[in-house]
Amino acid sequence: MILRNARVGDQLVDVEINDGLIAGFPPAGTSTGESLDLDGRWLLPGMWDHHVHFGEWAYTLRRIDLSRVTSAAEAAGVMKLHVHAQEDPNETVVGVGIRDALWPDNASTRQLLDAAVGDRSVVLINSDLHSCWLSTAAARAYGYTDHPTGLLQEDDCFDFVARLKQAPTEQHDEWVRDAALAAAARGIVGITDLDMAPNIDNWTRRFGNGFDVLRVDAAIYTQYLDQAIEDGRFSGETLTDDGLLRVGSFKILTDGSLGTRTAFCVDPYPGTHDHGLLTVPPDRLMPLLRKAMDARILLTVHAIGDEANRLALDAIEAVGGRGNIEHAQLLRREDIPRIAALGLAASVQPEHAMDDRDIADQYWAGRTDRSFMLRSLLDAGIELRFGSDAPVAPLDPWITISAAVSRARDGREPWHPEQAVTASEAITASTRSRVAEGEPADLIAVELDPYSADGEQLRSMPVALTLLAGRVTHSTL
């Protein structure tokens, strides 16, 4: 395969691809053989999303979008309309994407929802996935009848959402493939799947049934760690002959989230004595991290609040851990050089800063200069790995890149623009390969110059071609 007239840097070249690798860059128009003409489009490495809950994302695309509702009453009213339109009265109706932290009526109670939907099983899932809101019928159906409010948080929410899966396995796998094709259309060639599920088993089944759209690193959660170790799994192990599926890292959550106001912080949330929730304290965290490291499984440690980050770094340092600090949304400045010294990457989600800027201004008042510190992390020599955290934010690398570069959205002024990074830095954080001889032919062609595009142009960047190991997974050519 030859890509003709590709713009690489400031030059037009042909790109020769052999056996899934980039073989060379002869002058434009000089190559012969099977080819695609890029006609001067910009050639980049294929995009990688370093944090996705992919199975949950596939469900989310088929649920009721509540991301624009602005109050509990409005959310209940929207669900009322969908309940009346639902043909099967026994099916649980699921809305997703609520952001209740700034709702003026912040009264997500079972009674309010029941008044709108009656005796129907209805669930609303917070955009951050750390809380969900149940009607009485849903609480009854899933064993939460005695819960005082119907608003589940953290582990209760995770357990509930895991039980909420409704589609047969074959149907869900079809939805996963559809979601993967949509991701490829935005230039994605690979994902780190952090779904709270038996990821290795799920992806082994999918690849065994012919899935071939993306590279996948499949993460391991605590409840699956012992089995992975017993099976001899280790990070980077390839699980398919084509090398597309690999064992990922050990994912563990040490605190909650900003949107649910459970991120564990040094300072209390305004007007309260509440510092958030430490879900895995150090005496439980360190043995788990050590167990994973002893089995050659890298670490992905979720920490959002500044105190959670401090404690996570203490634990990682104590066990000689390697891998990622995940999210790192609010940091003490003295912890940035610690991340660098430990050789950890910072796996961060720039679009969260756009979604949560108003929430942060209210609940982290006076501390937002220490939140979402992309520039500070990069300047300290820390590798950034960008992701979406889909379905928390859309699975679209150009939305991620735009947020990192512009720190703005919807015509608003940039939020803490001192923490912006360049387009080149954002693309590096969103990829795992280079446009260079001998590299995997995981490549994309885009219609606009990504290095001079503004924030809105980046956000909607047209992708003309996506190649995975030299094979077309998306094309508008």
C-alpha cells in the first residue's frame, strides 16, 4: 500500500507501507502500486484514547441523553416523557449524563422522580459515573428498597450500574463494534479500556469473533486481579496473533469524583466539614499495588482530590510502583515533582476541565489554579497520556486536543489558560506511535492543519482516513 501526496511536516511525500509498518517516504508522485491519494492532506499518527469505559460507552450511545438538563425537576420531566413512550412497562428506562452539582434544586430524591414517572423503573446516571438516581420501582427491582433517598454513590453506584446491563452478550458486542467504527471515524486506532468488567475475557471473546477495528489494552480491576495472576497475565502480554489485544494495567480507584463531591481533598467542601471519600485507604491500597507489581502488572491509580493524590503517591512510592496516576485533577504543587521522580505518567482528560470548570470554581474555590495542571505536569518532565474517560466525555480525540490547547468551549473565555499545551504536545499525548520508518502504519489523514487550527476547528477536525496496521478502518476518500 502507498499513500500518495501525504503532507508530513512541511513536505509532500509518498508513504510506503509493508506488512503493517511504514517502509519509507519516497518523493511525492514517484511510487507505483496500489495506492490512496491523500491530495496534500495532513498525515498524523493514529489517535489513542488512554482512558475509556468502552462497554459502558456502547450502552450510553443508546440511552437517554440528559447532559443538557439544568435541574432535578427538568431531568424528572424528561424521563416522564420517555417513560410514556416506552413500549415495555417492565423495562428499566435509563438516562445518562446528568450533572447535578450545580442544579439549583439539587433534590435528587426518590419522591421527586416518582412524582414524574409513577411506578416505573427509572435510573439516571451521573456523567461522572460515580452516582445514580433511582425511582422507587428501580430501587425495588434491584434490591435497594431500604435506601433512604435512592441516590447511590461510589461502590453502591458501580455495583448497581454493573447489574443494569440489559442487552444479551451478542447484541452488546455488536454495539461495541459500532462504537469502535465511530471511534475509527474520528481517527482512533487504539484504546485503554478501563471498563468495570472482566475486560480480558470480554475482549478475548470479541476478537475471537472477528473484532479488528482497534488496538485494545484491557485493564484489570481488583475483583479480577487474582484470576489474572493465576492465569499468568502481565502488562503488555499480547492475547491475539495480530497483536491488537494486550493485557493492560491494574486499575484501582482511591477516591470519588468532583461531580459527585466525593473527591478526597485536603480542604473540606465549602460550607461543610466533608473532605470527600477515600475509597481505598493506604493500608488496603499498598498490598494490592504490591501484588500487581510482583506479577508484572503495571498500575493505574485513580486519584482526583489533592489528598487522594498525595496518599496514592505515598503508596506507589512505597511499593516501587510503575504506571499511571489517573486523573490527577487537583494536586498539591509539591506533588508534581514527586510524580516526575517516580517516573509515573499522568493519564489525564482535558475535556473534564471544560465540563467541570463551574463545578470546580464553586467546590474547589481558591484552588482551581492547582487543578487540571497540564502545562505544569508537562514542564516537570512528566509524560501526559490523554483520554476521554468516555462516557464521562465523548470518545473523540479532537475534543480532547481542543480542550488541552484552547482551555475554552462554547464561546467562553479560556479557563486557566496558563495550563494550556501546544497542538504538537497534545497530539503527542494522544498518540503512541510516530510517522517514521519502521513504525506501525497506524495513521490518519486530516483535512486541516492541526498545528495552526483554532480550538473550534480542532474540536470538529474532519478525518479523511484511518489506517490500523496499514488496513483501512475509516475513509471518506
